[in-house]
Amino acid sequence: MELSFRWYGEKDQITLQQIAQIPGMVGVVGALFDIPAGVLWPRERLADLVQQIEAVGLRLNVVESLPVHEDIKLGRPNRDELIETYRQNIARLGEVGVDVICYNFMPLFDWFRTDLAFDLPDGSNALLYDHSQLDNSLDPWEAELPAYFPLDESPDDLKEAYRNTTEADLWDNLKYFLDGVCETAEDANVKMALHPDDPPWSIFGLPRIITDEAALDKVLEINTSPANGLTFCTGSLGAKQDNDLPAMIRKFGDRIYFAHCRNIRHTGDKVFHEVAHPPQYGHVDMVEVLKAYADIGFTGALRPDHGRMIWGEEGIPGYGLYDRALGANYLLGVWDGLTN
Ligand code: DNO
């Protein structure tokens, strides 16, 4: 596996040099976060990103995300044009040596939490989701949550546009998208890795479909290109307690192109918060997860996911340096123990 770390570029308080100092670090997971979905990524900007990362001895191995325009998810008539732009972006990412593109197919909202700084008993804080608090929660665009790319239509109008979109429509639109991009990805030697929905259920009345084993089966069935694969996120899929994560890793095996390792703790029905990576803190058994990756001979990028804020750190919610660096080294230590 290639130990990797997400970096938010200019707006990140963390420097590439700091990331390079984490023992065992190989890959940087990046993107051009200021560019709205549906727009071509300038070659110079990409070259500059690659150069900055290589200057500290690391590699841009994954782009997370190359966002899918809402009109593609909605199946609106202009989707062909947008898919063409997506194809051109895939080709450009292939040219600069990116192995994997992580993307999602969640209507409008990306990952969502109702509290960005929930106090834990040890004095740290973490992201929390409580389904009953959804209506009182923040506006992710106003809060500038990092996963949210700028929109070219208002969230309210988009919510309205999704009102009549069913789960079946979303599946059709996902297939249409995959049919449109996978051949280009094959040619560009890039893997498409679909991220599961976080949380894996409907929010604000909008459909969400990438939630469990049956859904992942279906993703791989609707388009059989080898470029069509998965981001396996233990935090997102683990929010549904009947998802057997190690069994799913063994099952989907070489179609997992990118691994997100995150631990969460359930405290009620559709209530969970994020915790440190080792298993004793939450309900994701990270040792069993890594055993499953070792069993399938996983060689792809693997990154610690959301961390807590510890040691007084402040920064992008879920994406501080310290807890993710500790997580990275926990993951590497377990991995070395399993594979050497
Ligand atoms: C959360 C992330 C997601 C992910 C996108 C992929 O921190 O794992 O926001 O980047 O959903 O498109």
C-alpha cells in the first residue's frame, strides 16, 4: 500500500513539508479546490501542484475529488457537454501521472455533520452526526467545509431540482456517467474510485444510493470497465452498522482502488462521532480492516481519514495534522506487522 495524506493546497494550514516529515509517507491526495465542477483544470495549475508535491519528495497519486457536476447527477440535457469536460480532465490527470480519481455521486451535499467540534472526554474534539439535529445544522457552503466545491446554482434551487429525482434515476444517471468516462480513464491509465455516501442514508429528503454491499455490487455491475472501481471508506460505510467492512474488502478486492481509514463511534440510532484510528476507541475494527487489505494484497493508496483536533490544534474540520499523522503511523505500524 502507498501511505497517503490529504492536502488542501493554498487554503490548508498544513504544509507539504510537514506532511513529508510523517514517517512512511509516500502520496499526496490533492485537487484544485477553487474550480467548480464542470470546468477544465488548467494544465499549468496541475503542473504546479505536481511540482510542489515532488519538491518535498512526495507524489500526487490521487485526485480527490474531481467533482461531478450536479447536472450530470440530475440527468439534465447539458450533461453530455459536462461529461466531455470530465473526460478531458481525466486525460489531463493521466498525463501528470495521477493513478486514481476519487469522486462521489451524492446529490448536492458531500459529507455532512451536525457538529464540527464535539467535545470528547479527553479534551480533544471531533466531528459528530446526529440525524435528529439535521434541521438545526450548519450551511456547509457558508461554513466552507473543505469537500464542497463552488456551485454555479443556488443550493435551494438544486434541492428543488432534486425533488423529483428517485434512487432509480440516480442509478441511471450514474451508469450514464460511467459509460461516458470509463473508456477515457482506461486510455489514460487512471482508475475511477467512487466514494460511498457519507452518511450512507438520505438527508434533507435527497436520495443517496452508495450505502452498502449491494450498492457496491451494483456499481461494478452497471459498468464492467476495469477503470470503474471503488474508494472504500470505513467511516462512511461503517456508519451503517450492518456493513461488515472486512468481509466487504475481501469481496471487492482488486476493485478497491483507494482506501480511506477512519474510525467512528456509534452512540445512538444515526448518531455517531469520529474517534482516533485504533479499534478500542470506536466501532471500526481497524486491525481487521488492515488484515483484510493485507489478504487481498492491496497495493493502492491508503490514507488516514478524518482525525480529531488534539493538542489545541485548530484548522479545517476533520483535517488537522496531529491526529491524522498519529493515525497514519498507527496504520503503517499495523500494516508492517501484518505484511513483513
Ligand atoms: C470526506 C471525504 C469526502 C470525499 C468526497 C469524494 O472527508 O472523504 O468528502 O472527498 O466525497 O468525492
